[in-house]
Amino acid sequence: PSSGFIELLFDDSCEGWTVQPLVEPCRLYQDDIDRFDEATYPLPPSCLVSVHGSPDAVPTLHYSVPLVGVAEPVTLCVDRKLQLEKDVLEVIASHKATFEKEKDRGIAESMKKLYESLKKQSILAKEKQELSERLLALIKEQELPKQQGPDDKEEQELKSELQETKAILDIYISKQQEQKAVEETLKTDIYLKDKTIADLVQEKSQLSKEMSQLLEEISELKTEKENDFTSKLKEINSNNEKILSRQEEIQTKSQDLMTILTDSDRIISELFVKTEETEKDFDEQLQKDDRAEKQRQLQENISTALSVQQESMKEGSDLMQELSENNDLLENVIESSKYLQKKHTTCTYAGLVYYEEHGVENLVTFTAVRKLDALLEFIKKKHPQAKLGPHVYFRIASPDGFVELDFNAPQDEPFTGWSIEPHTTPCRLYQRDIYNFGDKDYSLPPSCLVSVYGSPDAVPTLLYSVPLVGVADPVTLHIHVSRRNTPIAVGAASAGSSTQSVKRERGFDIKTAKQKIKQVMIENHSDFADILESSLKEIANKLFEAKIVTQQVQRSPTYDAIAYSFLAIMNLFDSKSDLEKHCVKYLEALSSVGGQVEFAANLLREKWTAALEGTLQFEQSVKRVDDNI
């Protein structure tokens, strides 16, 4: 129905991660979706979800969120990496530290200005006191009786000193006025800052009130929409009941019409029989009775029969008109359905596969549209780095159906070591979405995104068959991806090739030795992986201490990642002694775990020794290796 909604369901199945919607229940109502782009609805409806990973969470989050309220099952996948969460925390901490520094700096500057002002005021007060004392001393000297006649020179000096004192007093008064102006400025600044803080606190309080009001309004709107939906649903059910009741009345009237028509025919037949009998009686008794009276009775019988027939025909005509209108509507619906069915079943769509690189994995996207040119233009604009694969044409078997990618089909080519994971399940493209691409509400083509990752020991080339389900004629896609060399291996190979194609140490072929070590690990991959599976955490800790694996591998260890780290570092060595030390460090780290892992390490040591025919010594202890390094 038009008043329905889509709801996102969340659970607690993500280890170390917190996935929390900010509004519960997390729903998008169809009315809000339909009204987007109108003047009163400039923003699309959305569900805001907070995703946070703790420090001990798994590095990568693959969190499935099923959609409730949709016609066909759809599941979204939230993909997050822990490093992103740490980056956000670092940015927040950086901004917080910057804000604290700016705040402390402003306070320090204000305190410095105030301190300097007080210092100047103290100096001026001291100068004022000294001038006052000097002035009093001069006044006292003038009031003393003159025992001797005043000397003109002394009087001149006294006048000069009085003028200097007056100038100093004027300077003091000017400085005091300046000091008062500075104090007033500081008081004004402090007042403005206090007022700003008070305004911010008031604004925060106002925003809190508005937020609570908005939450209440949202709750009321939800309740109102749910009530409207319930009332509309009841109204629709009531209308459906009325329609069914009306149809039953029409059927009843139709049956009554048939009965009336049947009775009318029977009455007319009886009437004509009686008319013939009356005519015979009239002829027979023409001599006995009045002919005019008989004729009048005959006319009355005929008029009665005709009026009954006309009334029956009128009522039947009304019923037939009503039935005809309903039949016309039904025929229009049937014709429209047949037209749409014919239109969709005969429409041919174009499907395309394109590839993108994302870190160590490949992203494979399958999409389909009506017009291939529009799709190519979209990919060129939105995905300029994508590599295009082959395109196919297909027709969907059923009206309003879908095309689905089947990843569980039997394979003709080996795919050992490869991981193929679709981002949505089921991986479907619906016909209405394919058909409507390019319209106002369908700006993006429907697509299925697939992550493809190859481990270091995977087969070099992946050719994975993916049949299309739901199409009229059989169609199969092929995911074609080659294993990519790692940067470490490439750097090591280029460094080796720039020096020598084959490096030797006293007749020792190090390139061949590396190949044999790697070959032994590949041949025994599954056996060693099964043995080491139960102790991966302890093994990763030991190898991290030996500086063979990274911290990321230590946190989320797998046998493939551990073996890849060992081989990647091995490719860097170009001397027999360094290669020997690296292998011994690896074996000793495994042996220190004990149990089955120690047995596997001893077995690997024996296989390496046999493959290299004793050219490398793997019996050294960890202490000896560390001393040599």
C-alpha cells in the first residue's frame, strides 16, 4: 500500500562493533519517499546509523541488515574498517587539543594584558607619591622665613623646578587616563566574552528544548501515520466488502433476470395459446354473446401481457447495462495486463560486467539496462577507472520478474584460493528497476557488487562461471580475474633482476632454493593449515615477536596471511646465510608453541632439508640466529 514503510532490522551479532540507529524503529515511509523533490520535501527520507568499533574489534565489519516491508527479500551489507574509526577519533582528539590550546592562549593573553596594566598602574602610583612628596617639600621651603635676601638665581631655579613638577604631574594624569581607558577596554572585553558564553549556554538550552520538541513531534507524526494507515486499511477493507456485496447483488439480479425472462416467455406462450383458444371460443359463441364484449376482453389480455413483458425487459436491460459496465472494466484490466505482459516479456535487456581495484581485492559489478549506450555513458562518468568486461543480451522469462546471479553453480575451472563474496543476498536485478533506469526516480542502474580476493597461493587465473536465473534463454557470465603480485614481491624481484638474474653464494643457487621452499609449503598447504588452525593466535604472537608478521596479521591471524608474510620477507633475501636465518626463525617460532604445532614445524624442517638436499642447515637454535643477526 501507498502508506507502507521500509524498516531496517539490527541485531547484536557483530563482535566488538556497535551498530546503533539514532531513531528507532528505523523506518522510511513510502509517503515520504514519494514526496521527495517536492517544494515542501527538499531532503530525502533517511535512517542515520552510528557505527563504532572498539580497539579489540575484528578489523573489518561485514554487517547484514535485512529490509522489512519490501515485496521481495533484500539484505543490505554495512562494510567498515577499524582503521577508519581510529582516524575519526584521532581527528576529534586533534580538534579538541587545538581548541584547548586556543582557549588557554586567549586566557593567557588576557591575563598578560591585565598584569601589565596593573604593573603600569603600580609604577604610576609610585611616581605620583614621589612627586607629591617633592611638591610638599618645595612648598615647605617656600614658607620658611627668609633670613637672607632672596637670590634671583635661586628663585629662578625654584620656578624651573616647579614647572618641571607641573609637567610631570600632567604626564602622570595623562598616563592615569590611558590606564583607565585600558581597564575599561578589558572590562568591556570580559563582559562581552561572559555575555557570549551566556548566550551560547542559552542557545544550547534552547536547542535541547527544540530537539526534545522535534522528537515529540516525530513520535506524534509516527503515531498519526500509523493511525492513518490503520484507518485507510480499514476503509479499503470496507470498500472491498462493499464491492464484494455489490457483486453478489449483481449476480443475484442476473439470476432473477434470467428467471423473469424465462417466466416472460412462458407467459407469452400461454397468452398466445389462450388467445387462440379465445378466438376459437369467440367464433363458436359469436351467435350467443356480444362480439364487442369478447373483443374488449381480448384487447385487455393482450395489453396486460405486453405490459408485463415491457416491465421485465426494462428491468433486465438495467441489469444487463450494469453487468456490461463491470465486464468492460474487467476486460480493460485484462487487456492492460496482457499488453504489459507482452511488452515486458518481449523486451531485450543488455547486461554488462566491469572491474575495479580496491586495495588487495577486485570489485566486480554486474548491471543491466534497456539501452547499452546510456549505461556506457554512466560508467564513463561515474567509474572512469573501471575496466569493461563483455556484455550480454537477455530477456526475462516472467512478467515483473527478475534476473538472479547463481554463485553456487558447478565450475569447470579450478578456483582454489579465491574468495567470491556478493555484497547483497539474494543477488537480483528486478525487471521494473532495469526498465525504469533513466527516469526521474531511477538515476542509478540496478547492479550487483561482488568482492573477489585471491590468496597468495591461489591459482594464477580465476575463470568463475555465474549462470543467470530467471531469463528466457540460458545465459552465463564469466568472472575473469588474474592474481596480482604484491608490492613486496615486485620490489624484491626488480631489485634482484637489476643486480643479477640468478644470485649464487659459493655455487649455491638461491633462486632455486626459494622456489623449493615455496613449493614445499604449497604442496602441504591444506595439511599445515588444518594443524595450525587451532593455535593461530599463539603462532601469530610468536611470529610478531620474531618480526615476521605485521601487527594487523597478529590481531586477525589466518594461515594464508602468515604463510604470505613469511614468503614475502623471504623474497627480499639474496644470500644463503640470510635465507637460512629467516627459515630457522620461522621454524623456531612455530616450535615454541608446542604440541601439534611443534610437530608440524619439525615435519616442515625435514621436508625443506630433503627438498634442498641438505644445502641449508635448519637445526640452529633461536639464540644462535639472534646472535648472528
